[in-house]
Amino acid sequence: MSENKEIQIKVIDRDGVERMISSPTDMNLNVMEMCKAAEIPIEGVCGGMALCASCHIYVQSDHELKTPTMEEEDMLDQAFFVENNSRLCCQIMLSKEIDGLIIQLAPV
């Protein structure tokens, strides 16, 4: 019996348009890479190293995510429009635990 390894995430872009995107969880990808593959307009300038804040998002759902690393918190401290639910989506790995996650792209 094969286990379903694909999850869906709802992404709300900067114009308020909602889009459901799907991705497998067995390829060691993060949410930023998932968004880029789906042609969601997210920059990810540093390539997912938590060295910039160009993949800043707001988590809109009640998913319990791993605590941000010190590097992620440092980058968010330098970002604009930071809220309590701000995260860098390059630091959120795709897993079955985040199936149904709802995120909104932060303003640039």
C-alpha cells in the first residue's frame, strides 16, 4: 500500500488571489521552492539559506510549525511589514504535517 506523499498549500498572492498548489513531500523541498515551481511570484534571492527576507510570508492557518531558527529571526528583524505570523517560507520544509497550510505573500 503506497502512502500519499503529496500535500496542498493555499497561497494568497499580493493581490489577494488564492491558489492551491500541490507538491510531493519526498523530495526535500521547502515552501519557497514549491511556490517557485508553481510560478508564484516569490523571490528567494539567497536560494533558501535564510540570508535574506525575500520569501517573507504570513502563515494564515493554525498549523504548528517548527520554531524559527536564530538566523530566520535575524532576517525577519530586518524585513519590512513583519507581523506575529511572519515566517521565511524557505525555512518551512514540505511534510505531511503542513498539508492544508495557508500562507499569504508579504508586501515587498
